[in-house]
Amino acid sequence: MTAGTAFDFQQYVASRRAAVEERLAQYLFPDDQELLFQAMRYSALGGGKRLRALLCLSAAEAVGAFDCDPLQTALPCACAIEMVHAMSLIHDDLPCMDDDDYRRGRLTNHKVFGEATALLAGDALLVLSLETLARRSPDWIKPPLLLKVVAELAAVAGAKGLVGGQVDDLLATGAISQASPGPASSPAAASSCLLEKIHQAKTGALLRFSVWSGASLMGADDRILGLLTRFGEILGLAFQIADDMLDVTGDIKALGKTPGKDQAAGKLTWVSLYGMEKSKETLVKLENEGKSLLSKTGLAETSLSPLVCLLEYAIHRMN
Ligand code: GRG
């Protein structure tokens, strides 16, 4: 499957990003000027590709419905996802984690506001994300469905998602250590299992949730939901492999953060485990698999174009 030639992806991204940013700004206490609110806005409104929000909106639009507007249905959820993402970047950059000075071409949150405020701004964004999804979603979404989506977002952020993935990542790097070692297995097999587990939890879970939530809120049936959720998983893995490759090939200007940090920290990455060539081959396979899943949904090709383009973008991006 390819995106239709008439589809203008640049224009699509610009209009959806603008809608997300306008709505996010409304949710982030625009009248409050205290330090905490400034720190929250600095990260949540401070640029970024908005890939997760775009995935949520484009999944909602792909499913569509006669009786409700996909954008109005999914915008609060798309904003909630960006809040969780911003929180995770703030915490990830802290000195006790990856200790980064730059993110999105600017100083990291703790470099501007100090560690304590950065930590608390992240905490506040996390809980605001759940509040936003629960309170700001439109009335036409049935409460049991909304509750399911809120619960899933909480789960994705938690011990089986972002937090758990971060712990495994820090353990693999030796930044923290296990109280008692697990059962012995061959080092290569252990590394490849661990790497997939880290990628799925730390990065994949929120990307999968982005696609799943947009489609769920529009009432997609189980068959379509299953295919789109698998598409979200494929995209999540592809995104992270591309990210690992960009850490080797990218430059600071395009990336907006310091490249080469994975290698310097001795991180377990797709490139360190399988090398560049194998990583590229895997990306080709994932791109084909993702597109084939979209075809199988039977949804109109034109309504799937944004998801096709977002998959291509996640893989071929320069930042
Ligand atoms: C406290 C609930 C809680 C969670 C925090 C710190 C942490 C646990 C998890 C780290 C998660 C993390 C930072 C994963 C990295 C994912 C990744 C590759 C981020 C970069 O995403 P892009 O490129 O960023 O989409 P932009 O800037 O474009 O938004």
C-alpha cells in the first residue's frame, strides 16, 4: 500500500499539529504564570514532532463515523498522550537518568528550571494527562469506553510500560543494579529478549496506545482494532530502531539533542546488538508488514493515507 498521490502529507501534518498545539495550550493553565506551570508548558509546548498525537488523530480519522467528528473525539486523548510523552522526556533527561543537557534543540527542563521543579512538572503533566482524557473528552463517548481508554493510558505509563522499560534500560546499562540476579541464560539470547522488552515498554507502548486509542474512541470493531493495534506495535518497533540508528548517524542540529550518547553510555540498542545493515533490513521488513496490515483493514485507501505516511516518516525521518 502507498499513500495516494493526491494526499498532501505536509499539509495534513501542519494542520493536525496546529490543532493539537492550540488545544494543548488551552489545557496547560494559560493564565497561571508560576514556575511550575511555566516548566510544564516549556516541555509540553516546546516543539517536537507530535508523532504520537498525529497517530491518534489519524487512526480516529481512518476509522471515521457518520455521527461524530474524529478530530473532536480524539483531540483530548491526543493531547493527553503528548503530556505523557513530555513528562517522560523531562524525567529521562534528569541527571539521575540519562543526564542530558539538550532536547528539541533547547536546554532540557531541569537545566532551565532546576531538578526539583523539573521532576514535579513531569509529575503534574502525568496526572494532568489522565484528568484531561477523563474530563475533556466529548460527551458522545460512552463512559465505559472512556474508562477503558483512561485505564490503558495509566497502564502504558506504569510499571509494565514506560516506567518498567526505563528500569530495564537502566539495568542493562548498569546505571542501577538488580538486588538478586535472575535465572542464567545465554548472553546473546538474553540481550535480544531484553532489548525487545525495553523497546516495547519504553517506546512501543505509547506509540501502540496512540493508534489503539484513536481507533477505539471511534468505536472500531475488534477485527479492525486488532489490525491497527498490531500496526501500532510494528510502527513502535520501527520508530525505535530508526532512533537507535539516528544516534549513530544523526547530527546535533537535526536531532536537537546530543548524538552518540547511546554508544558512550554502553547502551543496549538495535545497532549495538545487530549492526547497521541488519537494522536497515529489519526496517524494510517492518515497513512492508505495517503497510500490509493497513491494507487488510479494508478501510478506504484515502482514509489510510495519513497512517501510511506516518509509518514512512517514523522510519525515514532525520530527527
Ligand atoms: C514517571 C510514569 C513515569 C514515567 C517515566 C523516564 C521514563 C519513565 C521513561 C523514558 C521513556 C522515554 C524517554 C523513551 C524514549 C522514547 C523516545 C525515542 C523519545 C523521542 O521521541 P520523539 O523523537 O520526540 O518522538 P519529539 O521531540 O519529536 O517529541
